[in-house]
Amino acid sequence: IRIRTGKPFYVGDNNHISHRFLHMGFRRAVSVMLVHLLALTIGLGALPILWGDGMTCALLLAQSVVFLTILSVVQCAGKQKEN
């Protein structure tokens, strides 16, 4: 996003997930909790990759893709709600 808009990567902005949650109407504490929940969910889901076979890895990758897709849909719904 930053490259596309021509902004330098070393300058902060409000375009990361926690600020997006705030713009969707979540309180700051809930926004932080959601970010941690996302990290925990994907991180714990990745642990079996250490001991699993190829099918396990594929299923976990699919789970992460579905999870992030749902998150994207929720974000888009929040943006449409603002307009």
C-alpha cells in the first residue's frame, strides 16, 4: 500500500490493522485484543506444521487464507458502513 501511494516506508501512518479496527468503530482496547487474537490464532495454527505431513500443512495454510479472507470481508463491510 505504501509503495503504491508513493509514501516512504519509514514514516508512520494510520493504515495498519489496529487503526482500521478503530475506524470501524471498535474501542482501542478491543482493537488491540483483536490484533492479539489474530496473531494467536494464526500462530497456534502454525505449530502443527512442525510435526505434520504435507496434507496438514496444506490444511493449515487454507485455514489461514480463509481466516484472513473473512477479516478482509469484515473490513470492507466496515468501510461501506462508513460511507
